[in-house]
Amino acid sequence: MTVERASDSAAARAATTSDILLDGLFTGMIGALVVAVWFLVLDSIAGRPLYTPALLGTLLLHGGEAARQTVVAPLEIAAYTAFHFVVFILVGLTLSWMMSLFERFPIMFFVILVMFVCLQLAFFGLNVALGAQLMGQLSAWSVVIANVLAAAGMVFYQWKRHPSVLKSVEKLWQDSET
């Protein structure tokens, strides 16, 4: 099996390391902000703004038992927010690097698709695993929707930064039909 390179010179433009890092930073920040705003809206509607980052920060710093009596406090919110942004920036850097490969190797579309599905399952699995300690405090549907919204924002940004990849995906489907 051979890997076909994109022939379009614009699509094949090699991304510099600084391009990948900057795109990854923005991509991760977009994802993190979307999730943060989503939970801020949900918490505000429930009459307890910043409850979710306080809950997760308490869990992160003090363990599951302490999370049962969550108090909205600046240390827990800041700790979880920093952790949250670092994780999303790492995911954004990975996605940005993969998109730079995608421009040269269209088959990377399937790798990115598998990565997306694995990340969704991992976040859902983490929510289920923590469910015993967070029973009734953080709903699975809100986490799934937050992750889908974040993924949509991150992918939209990447599609805008790499418009030629859509043609590569179309070419992949055309090649598989023949």
C-alpha cells in the first residue's frame, strides 16, 4: 500500500514549527474556552456560577470525598482552569501537527477521525469513572455536549487555517470509489 502525497503546491506547503505551535495554541484555547463558557452558562442557569470548575478543582486537589461538599473557591477554580487549558492546548498542538501532516498525506483524515472518537470516548469514560464520586453533580450529557462543541470549534478553526484539506478528503472518497 502506498501513501499518496497531495499534488497541489498550496496544499503541500510545509508548515513551520512556529505555525504548528501557534495554530495548536489557538486551537486548544478555542476548545478550552468553548467548554468553559458552556459550563459557565449551565452553572449560571442553575444559579451557581463557577460550580463546575470548583467541583473539578476540588476533585483534582483534594480527591473524591472532598468533592461531595464542594465550595466555590478561587484556588480550586484556578487550579482546574489551568489544568483544563493545559490539556486542551496539548490536544490543540496534536491536532495542529496532524493537520499539517494531513496537507501532505490525505490519509491522515482517518487518523484524525479516530483521534476524535478516542478523545470523546476517553472524556466520557473519565466522566463515568468519576461518576461514583460526582453522583448527580456533573451530568454525562453536559460533558458530551461540551466536548462536541469544543471539537466543532477546534475543527472549524483548523479547516479555516487549512482550506486545501477539504479537497484532499474529497479526493480520498473519489479514489475509494474507483
